[in-house]
Amino acid sequence: MLFVSTELDAINLILSGIGEAPVNSLTESESIDVDNARSLLATVSRNIQRQGWQFNTLTNVTIMPDTNSKKIRYNPSWIKITATNGEVYVKRGDFLYNLTEKTDTFNEEVQLTIIEVVDFEDLPDEFKTFITAEAAILFQERYLGDENVSQELRIEESRAYADIVQYCIDTGSNMFQTTGMQSALERR
């Protein structure tokens, strides 16, 4: 079973999928494989977190506009925002934009549900493991393409997925209402 505690653990597991030796540090490495693994891990993490989970979804968040500019700065950690009042908001430049009213100025507070990206180190263990397994499969398929290794990694991914299901049960999350998880369930 995979064990992932840190980003370094994750990168070393991803590298092991293509037979690369582990590294001692992510900051001192000059390996292109390490850079590619880190990039892929970040992409997979963001894609899985985009689905919205108990640990990264904030509901009924009140955001106040700047008193002078009347604008609301868009936080780079926000993956997805949904208005609670029926308005449609998007990111335009560095600011929140009201697509319904076609304006980036706000005269009053805005109520949002926000899905935000959580740093890898702060994810629940179940998600660290699942994200690492997904990234290891993709990385191995891109750079090595060994079907036997892919099969072994998919077994680990299935175990990690089962842990996510248990996490949802334990936390009262309903993963079956999550759009992204419906397509993942169809694959299994």
C-alpha cells in the first residue's frame, strides 16, 4: 500500500513508477523528471480538488469589496466560485466579475460558496495517496509506458479510492453528488 505523508514522498513514489532513484530534496534537484513529476502532481491535485470536497469547500462566505475601488480581488487559491444569490461570478484579471450584471464593481458584500485549492501537505492522507496514485499512473504511462507497472499502480489507485469512499462516509460528505466523481465511478 502506498504511504504518502509529504510532497517529497509523493514525488519519490511517482519516480519509482519509472524506475528512477528517490531524491532527498525537491528544492536542490536538477532532474527534469522531478520537475515533471511535481508539475503533474500539482495538476492532478488541482483537478481532483476542483470537484469540491468537505475539506476544501467553504459555504456562505461573505466577501466585502474594497471601500475605495468597490472591487473584490480574486484569490488565486479559488478553484471555483458559486454565488448564493443566483448571480454568476467569474475571474476577470485579478478581480471578481459579475457576469450577470457585467460589472467588476460591487456596492455591497457578496455571498459565495468557494472551492479552494489546498496545499498538498495540508490534504487529508486519503487524498494525498489517491492523488499520488493517479499522478504515478499518468507519469508512468507518459514516460515509460509499461503496462505491467500501470496495472500494479492501478491496484494501488483502487485501494486509495476505497479510502476516499470511507473518508466521505466518515465525514458525512456525499461524493455521489459530486459531478467529477460520477464519471470516476463509471470507470470503476
